[in-house]
Amino acid sequence: MPQYKLDYLDLLEAESIHIMREVAGQFDRPALLFSGGKDSITLVQLALKAFKPGKIPFPLVHIDTGHNFPEALEYRDRVAAQTGAKLIVRKVEDTIRARGLKEPIGKFASRNALQSYTLLDTIEEFGFDACIGGARRDEEKARAKERIFSVRDEFGQWDPKKQRPELWNLYNGMIAKGENVRVFPISNWVELDVWNYIKREGIELPSIYFTHEREVIVHQEHLVALSPFIRLDEDDVILKKNVRYRTVGDMTCTAAVESTASSIDDIIAEINKTNISERGETRIDDQVSEAAMEDRKKNGYF
Amino acid sequence: MDLLRFITAGSVDDGKSTLIGRLLYDTDSIKVDQLETIQKQSKNKSEGEIDLALFTDGLRAEREQGITIDVAYKYFSTTKRKFIIADAPGHIQYTRNMVTGASNSDLIIILIDARQGVVEQTRRHTIIASLLQIPHVVVTINKMDMVDYSEEVYNSIVADYFKMAEMLHIKDVTFIPISALKGDNIVNTAGNTPWYQGETLLQHLETINIVKYINFSESRFPVQFVIRPQSDDLHDYRGYAGKVLSGTYKKGDVVTILPDGIESVIEAVEIHGKEVEEAFAPQSAVIRLKDDIDINRGDVIVTKNSQPKVSQDLEATLCWMDNKPLTAGNKYLLQVQSRRVRCVVKEINYKLDVNTLEKHENISQASLNDVVHVTIKTASPIVYDNYNALRANGGAILIDETAHTTVAGCMLI
Ligand SMILES: Nc1nc2c(ncn2[C@@H]2O[C@H](COP(=O)(O)OP(=O)(O)O)[C@@H](O)[C@H]2O)c(=O)[nH]1
């Protein structure tokens, strides 16, 4: 009998592809949220594989906060063009103007929370019934109990008490008009799985994931890139450091880590050695409150 | 390196949270910042000691508030395997949560408090494990430190459990004496149980054979999506995308497309756009056929040698998961893999007491957490297998037609 054995990455991939195809099969207008970050890059790779030799049967959508790393935007456009999928970009800036929203203030004024408005408007504009996102359950507690198919009401709200039981590999994507489903195909992957997969697949990444010299300030032990989007105070000391990013978010709320890693192998070695979780090391906005994520999710955040 | 999914079950205070915390801690799966948070919360512990149970704190807090909670997933890995833990706590919604968590698990860890031995809950967890056909059962006898690591205590609990397991037709059971608090026989052998020669829990989790329980002989491939590029170079390409639930598929195989029963031959099997020799469970693949037939999402491609059931009349054991009760005559949608059809639950034949396996007849309703045996009639034929014979194609869910919620998990018969 042949050896019917699969590697864990093959098993994770097979499950994620199954989910991608369920989305394509169950929904009329799905979309894949693509930011140029490693998790959404992984999603694009999975979507490509799921529908080969056809094209990805849904558009890629980016909610642009205006605070992105230029390297990530350049990468986003290039990859979207390569896949042949349609890229839709909607800007938080425009939502702020159109809706008269208040710009957040403060040292690291983050538009992270405002993204939800733009996302909901975009969902409405295109009538998306499913949005595929790259969230993983290992990221933090509120995610750990979220379903792979997570239903949101008209206001984009997540109600943890009303989650549908999810059994076997059967996904219930039935919704009423106005509702939509957030789908998380890599729910069961952890950070290292993503890195190992990127390595195995030879996926190209935005340059900021690798070591580079950057001007930063130190804030509560986090290294924050100098950018027009943060407020410099008198006692801030600007340092030049060799850094890389472990995750790609907004320049205002994503911290860099000191690193000399110039290849995926180096990165994997570093992650294996570090003892701090991805979120703890890189997300400035989550430090505010333990329940920060859960609160944002209830309000339509991804 | 492969992947094992397991679920943990125990009554409240048996030490389930501590055990999960211990597994994560002793395999260095907990990051410093997470540890610091826990240390801050471990107030009533002496310096340096941490409350391992707090790693599952998010759920614990909810439990204390009496909020309905469901399955949370935790992850860790060693050099041998990646592990996915389904943590399904809560007493009120217990059956529902456990059934959900168990549906995807290759293995269940049932905790027994060494001071209490086999209790009603143990029986119930075992019955649910057997209903859901979890291939491996590990019974950990916890808090051995509180019974002086006594071999007699351990042996008598093992004997009690064996008796019960035999009655429930559970075959593959492994017993391990542990102390989740002290760490005995979980990742490390602490030397407190010299009379125990078996594996530690982690060794066991790392080495049990998972592939053995995948069915490679009866081939089931539900079509999820039809790939039709319609580009110039792939003008006539038509590929059926799906997941091999069981069995294998290769070029030249004679297949039947169900429920219509049309026959064809496999032209090619592709994975990620490349032709492969063979696709096998649980791979996601694309199948192309020699004949140009109309196949849609929801159809199932099977090889000729083994046929599933194709029927509109079926029986099922189901776990009711909704607050609104099930009444005979109610209509729902039944989803089996990618096929969703309208159905009516014609009869509730009996209710199964998950503590005793007793059957209660003359039942008019099933409420949340009830396990009942029902007769269902569907609007059009569905393709399925007996859950106990082929787990991969025997599970189904019922969906409320207007609320769209998932109201039941069904083991088809
Ligand atoms: N002595 C001893 N106490 C334990 C052991 N495992 C858990 N406990 C204690 O039992 C109590 C309940 O444990 P917990 O993990 O919260 O139980 P759960 O309700 O099953 O999650 C806690 O006070 C634990 O410290 C053990 O092996 N030995």
C-alpha cells in the first residue's frame, strides 16, 4: 500500500482550501481582505491554489488607513496584478471626510478603529456577503473561540453568544439580507505555521519583513518607526536601528523588532528563540486594555 | 511532522484547565508576555508559583458569570506533531459543546479525579465520545498526588472504567496516572509512579497512529465548486473541486456521480493545478472526467467498488443545539457536505439518556442538549454513509430555515 501520509502543512493547507471553496460555493459575492501582510498573503496563495487553473473567483479588497507602510502598498499592487484578481481599495480618509468622523488624536493616533466604518461601507457598496480574512485563533483570547464562518449582523457586529456551532467540516453560511459572514480559513494556523508555509511555498514578502535600517523611537519598550503619522515629543530620542516587522499593520500601531534576519530561515530561527507572542511584541494598540480586541470585534472590526 | 486534534473532557474541578496549562507550559508553548499576565493574576499563589489553570482564563471568567460559552481552540507543537486542542467547557451547554468539539477530534482525553473515581460525568463523556466515534480514548487519572500516588487506587479506577467501556463497546483506551498540578506523567516522568511503566501523556499524543483511522478504501468526493476558466487556452476545461473525504482517486478510475447515478471515468486528478498520480484523504483536489456531464456543487463522485447510501428517507442520532425545541413535523434544511436540502423531521423515536444510555420513548419534543433518534424525510435524495461505518461522510447539520442558525448535529444511520 502506498504511503498515505501528509505533512502538517499539507493538512492545514487542505483544510484551508476546502474553506476557500466553500466560500466560493456558498456565497454570491465574496471578497478577500488583502493588506499585504503575511497572513493575507498566505490567504492569496491558498486562494490561488484552490481555484487553479482558474482565477480567484472573487476580488481582493484593501481597507487603506492611509497609515500603511509604503513597501506594503507597493507589494499589494504588484501581487494583486500577478494574481489577475480585481483589487478594490477603499480609503479610511474618504470615510472620515464623507461621514465627518473624528480623527483620533494622541501620540500614536491610530485609525485602526475607524477601519471598521470603511469596511462596512465597502461591504454595503459592493454587496459583499462574505469577507475572507487572515485572523488566526492563536492571536489572542477573543479569537480562540471564534468560528471559521463568523456571522455579522447589519452593523458588522459579532455576538459571541450567538455563534453557530461548527461541526465536522460543515460550514453554515446561510444569512439574511444585510448580514455577512467573515470567514477565517487559517483559523487553525499559528504564526510559525504561516512562516513555514511561506518558506515552503517560496512566497515573496514585502521588504519590511526583513532586516533594514530605520529611524525609530522607543515607546514602552516598543520600537516605533518614525513617520508623519506619529507625534514626536521633546523627550523622544530618535535612534537608528536594524529592525524588521513581525506583522504588518499601521505605522502608528505596529512595533518593529530589532533584528538582523535577512531571510525566512533567519526569521523562523528568531521566532523559535523569542519568547514573546506576536501580538505582545508588535501591537501597540492592544496594550491599552485586555478586552480591547473583543470590544472592537463586537463593533465590526475584523 | 503531522497533526493531531484532540478534545479534553472532565467534570468541573477535575483539573482540565490545569492539564491544558501544564501541557502548554511544559512544552514551552507559553510566551513570556502571556506568562507575565498569568503571574499577575496568580495572586493567591506563593512567590514564583503560577496557576496553570489561568491559561484558559478567558473561558473561565465567562463560566463564572454563567455565560454560555463554547469551544475554544488552543495550539501547541513539538518536533513530532502539531496539536489542536478543542477546549469545551461549561455544564449547562455541555453536551452541545462537547459534541461540537468532539466532531473534529482524533482523540479525547477524559479526566478522572483520583479521589472520586468513575462518576456519572465520566460515563457521559465516554458515551459522547462513542456517539461521535472519536477513534482514541485516553483516560487520565488526575490528582494522583492527593492519593499518595497509590497504585491500588489507580488500578481500581482502571478496572471500573474498563467495565463501563466494555458495555459501551469502546475499544481503544489508554490509561495514564497523572498530576496536572505537579506535572507527573504529562510531559515529564517525575518518578512518583515507579509502578507505572507506560508512556507519558505527551509521548502518547505524539505517537498514536492517526492515519490508521482514515478510510482509504471507500472513496467519497463531494463537489464543492466547478472550475471553468473559460480562457482561450483552457476553453473546454471543467474541473470539479472538492475534498477527498475518504478513499483515493486516480486517472482511469470508473466513477459514479451521485445522486443521479451517472457513470464516467476519471480523465485526470489535479492538485493545485498540477496533475498527480493519485489523490487521497484528506487532500483537497480537482477531478476531471472523460465525459461532458452536468455536475454541480452538492454532487458526490464515488468509485464504483463502494457505494454510499442515496435516499430521501433516513434515520439519525442527533444532538439538539437550539433553544427553540425540536418538535416532530418541523421543517429544516439538512446539510451533508456540500449538499443542502429541505427536510422534515417526521418522528422523534426516542431520547437517549447520555448518562445511562437508556432510551426514553414517547417523546414529543427535544430540547437543547438532548440526544434523540429521529426519522427524517428530505425533499430530494442525499448521498451519505452510516456515521459509524464512515465518519467522514456520515455527519450532517440541521439549519433553521428562517433564523439560519445551526440547530442540530446529526450522526446519520
Ligand atoms: N493536588 C492537585 N490539585 C490539582 C490537580 N489538578 C488540578 N488541581 C486543582 O484542582 C482545582 C481545579 O482545577 P482546574 O484545572 O481549574 O479544573 P477544571 O474545572 O477541570 O478546569 C484547582 O485548584 C487546581 O489547582 C492535581 O493534579 N493535583
